[in-house]
Amino acid sequence: MTVNVSVSLSNTASRGGLFVVEVYFSQQLSRYARFQRMLAGFVKVAVPANGEANATVSVSFADMAHFDPIAKTMFLESGTYTFFVCTSSDAASCAKANTHDVVIPQTYTGL
């Protein structure tokens, strides 16, 4: 299973360039200690001069999973996950306006 995060990019410069789109995630309520924001995936996109491009980052459930040392398997808890679309991990880049909540209704094991 995956979550796809898509974004449109616009370049107003007179020269084309490569842009990195990073997607971070956090879990709103978890039984386990986790980092506030974790890298889920990224993609480098070429955007032409005075042009636009679309980018999609596919995040698999396995990339978001925890390791359960008792069951000795990876699992993903059910709950609400917030995805941040950023250009870097700094707080200004991951402003609240660039977030999307996704509800994962069940726990997945054996990832």
C-alpha cells in the first residue's frame, strides 16, 4: 500500500532548473516514541524556464513502519498521519500550509 503526494511546481526564472521535493510525515497519536517529522521520500524534478512541472512522491507503508521487537516484524499503526510537502527539513520550508492529513484505518503488520 502507498500514499501518493503530488505537487505542482512553477519556475518564474529565465533559466530552467532542478528542484527537490521532500515529503515528511508525522503520526498525530502514537503509542511509540517517534521523531516529530520523518522523511518519507523525495524526488528531483526538472522545471523549465518560465514553466511548470508536476511531481509525485510515492510513500509505501513499509517506509513508515515501526519494528516490533517482540513479534520481530515491521508494522504500521492505524491513525492519522500528517504529510508535509517541503523543499528542506527546516521549519520555514515545512510550513503548516503545506500539510495533508491521511487516515490509515487499520494496523498493517509484516511490512
